[in-house]
Amino acid sequence: MTIFKKKLLLTYLICLCNVFYLAAAVSQKVEETFISPNKYKTGSQSERIQKAIKEAKNTTGKVVIPKYDAVAKKSVWLIDEAILLPSDFELELNNCTIKLSDKCRDNFIRSANVGLTIKDIVPLKNIRIIGKGNVLLEGADHPRATGDHNKTLSLNPNGFGQSYGTDAGKPGVNQKGGWRNHAIILAYTDVFEVSGITLKDYHGHGLVLERCTNGKVSDMTFNVRQAVTVDGVDKQILNQDGMGVRFGCKNILIANCKGKSGDDFINIGLTDTGVGAGEENVNVVSGSIYRGEIDNISTIYLQNWQDFYSISHRSIRIMPVGNLRISNVFIENMVISPLAKQGLVVEYAEHVKGLFVRNLVSHQPIKAKGIPQASFRDIIYQGKDEAIDVQQSETVVLDHVMRIKN
């Protein structure tokens, strides 16, 4: 081999080594952009997820829960307690299934600023919960509690006041439902995103936003049936609303949602029950006490929902009860499933200032009698009754509202 060829070979080998070195460096850098619970070799699945969040809080600001638990050798992440998220944080759910264990009486995911006994809430910011691929959050096989704060736990529930729970009859344990049964809760959070998740057989409501601002929810699927099968027998689970937009929510876009809920598919509003933050028998963890104008709800966008409905209640419910006021709700490009029991329903409509509905297809009539400011355009109703129960006026516009007889 000539000297020239030797030098050329040496140069090639040096370049090749540099390529491998750079590739390794890039790979290491990518790995360091997030933390995985697979990094931790001890602890329960819940503990390892929370360890990852604790480390990432001060480093990467991001945790990725992968499809496979390489430590437990399982393809399902079984959690005993809620995953708690701090400010400036992203939780990526990557093709994974997260299931509540039979020990769990808690949410799947919650903002870390709220919980039992937390009365003084510190606002959070910049929280993202992002599902990539096929992401499933599924309720327990034998849930300890289900239903909202008005429901009593029972092993054999019936009627409208009882919901299943294995905690029924146990001394010293709360015998009502409440916010701990909801799947995902964000409270007092400014700038947020929740997307790409299927919620199945959750124990209360699906996604609940409390006093949240400047956020986006998208590509969510809800799949419940108001029952859980225990030893071959269906046990009643009440409520199972899809989404709740509660006191103080402002500037929120909710897009591309589908599926079926038990109670209301979405409920915008809340009743003041006089119960403060951190209490147990209440439907919202941040407290159901109306604080005045700051707790009014405004500028909520519902867009591009297809084939969605409630099994037993309203597809879209707007309910400014008591002193609560709601303004500027935009509903656009919606197809409500013919399986729906009710369509768009506005209660206490005189407390709604600015409802804008456009491109809606429904087999149930719009109920918004008494609303003072609204616009309804390009509505197709397929049914026997009148398409809408409001009258046009200077501040209420009806434009191309059609009824197609079945």
C-alpha cells in the first residue's frame, strides 16, 4: 500500500470515528431531553412515574411514558395514585395504556397545586399533556368509588342516587363520590394543552377544567357505558360526563372531540354549593364557591366535533346557575350523533351574553329560550319538533335554520 493510500485510509478512519462520536453525542442529547419512568429500577409504577416527574421538574421539564414498562415487563401502566404535574412541564403519553388499579381512589392526572386538604392554591402555568399514537386511560376493574359528590356508594347500586364502589359500607371511608373520581383535572392553570387521549370507563367526569385560562384541548375520545362489569354482572356508574368547563375558565379552544359520555358530553358552568377548595364531598377540587366576576366563564370555542353524544343527558350543556355569568361561547362545525338523547341545551339562558352557533347538524332541537344575545346560522335539524325554541330579534339572529322531517 502506497503512503498516499495509507494517509487516505487514516483520514477515512478518523472521519468515521468522528461520525460515530457525533452520532453518539446527538443520541445522548436526545435522550437527555426527557425522562422516562423506565430509568428507575425500584418502586411501583406510580412511584417511578412520580420519580421521573420530580427529576424532570428541575432538568428537562418533560417526562415520556412509553408503551412498554421495561422494568415491570408489562404493557400496561397500573397506577395507584394521580400523576401530579407542576408548572412548565410536558407529559408525553407515547402509545401507552394507563389503568387505575383497584387500590386507587384518585384521578389519572391532576395539576399538582390542588388536592385533599389544599385550601390555598398556588396558580400554575404552561402544562402540556400530549398523547402520541394510541393512548388509552382506562378505569379500574373494581373501582373503589364512582359518581359525583351527590352519589352514595353501593355494591349493588340502583336508581339515581347510587353509584358502584368497593368502598361502600366500609367504616371511616367517605361514602360519596366527588372530584377524586374524575379522570383529568387542571385547576388554576394558565396556558395549557391536553390532546390525543382516549378516556375509557373513568369513574366520574372525563376532563375537568377549573379556573383555567388560555388553553387548548383537542383530539379527545370518550368511551363509557355507565356501568362496570364485576364478576359477570354490570354495576351502575352514574355521571361519567365527558368534559366540564367550570368557574373562571377563559380563552379556551376545544376541538376535534368524539365519542359518548354518560351524563353531559360537555357541561359549561357550575353550581355554587358553598364548599371550599380541598374538601372531599364536592365536584371540583378548587372549590365550588362563586367568587364574583373573576369566576365568570368567557370565550370558549367548541369546534369540529364529529359523532359525539350523551347516553342519557345533553350533548352540549351551558348552565350559568345563580350569580354565574357566561359570555362569548362559539360552537362551530358540529355533528351530533343521532343516538343523542338531547342536543344543545342552554339553561338559565338569560345569564348568557353571546352564544354563536354555526354549521350544526342535530337530531335533537336547540333549547335556548330566553337567551338575550345569540346567533344561530346554518343549522340542520332532523326531527319532529321545531328546530329551535328562540325567536329572532334585534340581538338574536336566526339564519338558515332548517328542519328536515324524519
